Amino acid sequence: MHDLYGVQPVGHPLPRRLVRHPHWPHGWHPMRADAGPRPPLAASEAFPFVTVQGPGVYEIPVGPVHAGLIEPGHFRFSVVGETILKLKARLWYVHKGIEKLFEGHPAHDRVALAERVSGDTAVGHALAYSLAVEDALGWPIPAAAQRARAAVLELERLHNHVADIGAICNDVGYGIAHTHAQRIRETLLRLNHATTGHRLLRGAVYPGGAHLHTIPDPATIQAVADDIAEIVDIALNHTVVRDRLTGTAVLTQQQAADIGAVGYVARASGLPTDARHTHPTPPWTRSPSRSTPAATSWPAS
């Protein structure tokens, strides 16, 4: 809010710039209605990285350009062997000003932009945008469209969770589980295409309704669930995975609550949190109440 809108937080312990990198002009806040055209960019200033001193300590700079598909970010690791003493991340290299891109357009015209805020979360962003439009205009949504939205949200959740399972295994050197996760994800992406006409589910949710080409086959979903359970069981019982993950970067229940963790991150830390139940939208508002499973110890999480 400080960088983009010029709001001055009172008593902030570290009031430095984050989103606006040092070459951005001082005093210019691009999201304000009166921001005007962008002034010329200045010469970049050095970023105040904290240096860790001590025997055997060395720094590993990573990024901002990466070999994978992730967006730019610079990470400065201070390490001794494999132990990370300090990590400083510098992000926001490609801040797009999405809010400004929404301004001045008809409501129905911007759902495609919402779907592209994050490619693998097209449904989540399209639904958030659609709910905002519907709330502002007082549009009622048919029950069939509400059910369709819930279905594609679950499909989106599935293919993202499977990708994360594989990525975690890949990060600790267990590539075969990553390969199997990608195989399962491909099955889900093909199911997405059959259901909505798009592998990432674009076009399914829009202000006022939703549209599916077909209903996802429950037998296919169950087969995928069984496949995922097998991969998770194999991974959690593999010595390399257990050795690399047990006791690494533990997020306690209190820490998870303090930072507002949600979803499976919160549940892995023992918080029974599920937005479908704590902040329900139709059709979840009509679903029976249920307990949300949460981990009590690792590696069960």
C-alpha cells in the first residue's frame, strides 16, 4: 500500500520500498488515480542485503532469471554447507499493475484478464472477479452454475496439488515421484479440456454464470485419487525423502496462525482450515458441515 498507493503506515518497523525497486522515481505511486504517466526511471540503487559473517559462511546468489517457468526473483542464501543461515528474497521484478488494467472496461470484458493473473489459477481468479461483479450489480446466480463453479474449482485444486507433490519430491532429489506426478497432472489437464474446452479451465467461469462441456467422470476422478495416494505413500516412505524433509523448515501451528496460512499449508501445521467451510460461497453454503483434517505430527502432514 505504501509503494503503490502512497499510504504511510504509522509505526512501521521497516518502512522501505518493496514493490517499487530503487530505480523507480521517488514520490510516484502508480496505482493512485492521480498517478499520471510514468516518469523517467532513475539509475538503480544498491539493495541493502544483510551479510552474514563467520567461519565457512558463503553467499549463493540465485536469480532473478531462472531456468524454469517461475517468474523472476532474486534470492541471496547465506550458508554453511547445506545449512541455510539466512535467506533474503527480492521479488516484484514484473509487477504488472493489474488493477489499472481493469479500469475503464465493461465488466464482462475483463474476465479473460482475471484468468491470466496466474496461469494455473484461472478459475480462482475468474471466480473472485465474477463474485465481485455479481455482488456490485446484485446478480443472482443459478444453482446449476454454482455447482459447475464448484466442480471446476476442485479440478483446479487437484492439478495444482499434484504438481506441488511432484515439485517437493523433485526438490529433494526424488525425480521418479516428480515424473509420476506430472503423468497424473497430464491426466487431469486432459480431463480439464474435456470438461471445459481448455486445459487450464479458462472460459468456464464468467460474471453471471458458468459453462461446462461435460460433467467430470467420477470414475476418472477416483482413479486419479488412488494414483495420487499411491505416489504419496511411496514418497513418504522413501528414505531420501524422509531424510531431506524431516525437521526441515518446520512451520509450527502458532507460526502458521500468525502469518495467516491457509489451505494445505495450514492443515499441515495442524490448523483445521478450509476456505470452503470458513468462507463458503454457494454451493458450499448448502453443504453439510464437516470436520477438516489437520496434521498432528510430521511426516503425516
